[in-house]
Amino acid sequence: MTQADLQHNRLPPGQQLAAPGKWPTVGERLPPPHDGPWSVQITGCAQSEAVWTIDELLALPQIRQVVDIHCVTRWSKLDVTFSGVPLAQLLDIVQPTKQARFVSFVAHSDRGHSTSLALDDAFKLDTLIALRCQGQPISAERGGPVRVVVPRRYFYKSLKWLRRIELLPEDRLGFWEATAGYHNHADPWLEQRYIASGQTRKQTAALLQSRDMAGQQLLSLNAAGHDLQGLRADGAQLRNADFCECRLQNASFQAANLSNAAFRNADLRHASFRDADVEGADFSGADLREVDLRGGSFLGTTFVTSAGTARIDHSTRFSGPALDQLAPRQSTFVAGRASLE
Ligand SMILES: Nc1nc2c(c(=O)[nH]1)N[C@H]1C(S)=C(S)[C@@H](COP(=O)(O)O)O[C@H]1N2
Ligand SMILES: [Mo]
């Protein structure tokens, strides 16, 4: 199979392969310290409760699964081997009651990180309670000693540092789903990345008129085609925003969160993206001359596609090390043109 076939058949829409051997860490980096041996507990709507130590989990029959990882910030990594105990096997032991319709996975985490699935989906997707990755115990950075692996969903459903599995009659949105607008169903083949924007059309129109969105929470803003020269958007939360074809000369997006934002064919000359998060953002066809992109984060960011090429030259400023976060084709494109500091 050629690289093109591989990408065609196995990469969901809008994803690109991470550089070979690269596996970014996303979200929390490490769990807080814990006392005593690690354990995983099942509570909620079940005939019985149960708790297992890591050794007890390892003593159960293990299965091996080869999984394609698809992060919502648009990088994918194919053929990662996990092994562990199928969730179904643990549930078989506690016997969920009829009331159990959702399952929430709760991490050992300072911010009480969690994520959830419909119980039917959890079975259908062959959810794995994983103890090993690529033949080794899972490292703490990767979610060890035990993490959830949910194949065929964006990787935010694959919780690191699993402590509790709760069976619930109603859904309880997880951390990203509740705070960042991540889609609760998370199917990468349907591109279920984000829920729809919370703004009415009237609110959006007023906002675009004012050209001031600094510090605001504006998930999935639709600004496509507008004249927004001099826009002030420092510190704004603009995940999944659509700025395609916009005039954005001199706009300021410092420290803004623009993950997955679309800037296709936008005129961004003299704009500042200092310290902004542009993970998964699309700049193909945009004019990036005199643009400052230093200090940003760039996992899965796109500058060149078959549909368009960003205009980048020596006046476009990047921090050199950040280019490592880009997929190979993107970093080669940028490195050959931009000024790296
Ligand atoms: N406890 C916990 N689990 C988590 C997260 C997190 O922040 N905390 N981030 C999720 C997201 S968004 C992704 S893409 C994957 C990243 O896993 P990795 O760091 O091993 O690549 O973990 C998921 N599980
Ligand atoms: Mo993610």
C-alpha cells in the first residue's frame, strides 16, 4: 500500500499523520501524586461494586488491540498496540442493572478529569481498559498505570489515569465536552469535533461589527468572509471558528485559543498570533506575510493542502522549535520559507 492509499483508507476527514515516531501528549501531562497501590473501581447502577488493583487486572485474561489514534487537533497515529482487559469483561463481573445507560470514566486528576460514553457505544466500540502499550506497561505520561482506550472515537474519549468507572442512568458530560465544546459523540469519520456555536445570528453580527472579541468565549464563531481588519481578539476562546476569506490585516490574536479554526484564504498580513494555540487550525491559501506566530502551539496545523498554499516569506515569524509539532509536509513547507527564531 502506498502512503496515499494508506491515508485515503484510514485517515478520517481533516486528519493528517503525525511524523513517524512522534506521539504528542495532549491535555494533562501527569497525574497528581497518590497514596497506596493504584486501583480501579466500578460504582453506580450494577448488581455489585468491585475494585481491582493493577495486579488483579493483570491477572484477568488480556486481549491485544491495534488501534488508530485520531486526535481532535487533527493528528493521527496508526497501528498503536494496546493490551488489557475489555470493559465488557469487567462489566460482566458487576452486572449492570437496567438503569445503567451511560458509563463515565473518572481519572486521578487535579481537575477531576472525566469522559463518558453511552453504554451501548462502549460495548460496540470494544472499549479497552488498557494496561500495556506497544508491549510495555503504560508510562505515567501516557496515562499509566491504566488508561481507557476507545477505538473509533477521537482520542479525548481515551481517558488517562483511570480510577473509577461509574454506571449512570443519565449522561454526565466529561471535562472537555463540558468546558471546551468537544462533541460528545466524537466520531472522527463524521468529523464530530465540536458542538455548534452558542451565539445567535444577531449576537454574531454585533460582535463582528464591533471588531472586539478580546477575552470572550466564542466557540464555533462563524465569521467567514467578513472585513475584520484590526480585529482585537487577544485571549479569546475561538475554537473551531471560521475566518475563511476574511480580511484580517493587523488583527491581534495574542494568546487566543484558535484550535481547529479555519483561516483559508484569509488576508492576515501584519496579524499577531503570539503565544496563540493554533493546533489543528487551517491557514491554507492565507496571506501570512508580516505575521507573528512566535510562541504558538502547532500540533496538526495546516499551511499547505492540494487546495491552497499559505503565503509565507522571511517576514513571517515562527519559533523554530515549534515546527517540530507539525506534520512533515507542513514543517518542510514552513521551514523553507519563514523566518525562524
Ligand atoms: N485524565 C486525562 N485524560 C485525557 C486527557 C486529559 O487531559 N486528562 N486528554 C485527552 C485528550 S484530548 C487526548 S488527545 C488524549 C491524549 O493522550 P496522549 O497524551 O497519550 O497522547 O488523552 C485524553 N485523555
Ligand atoms: Mo485530544
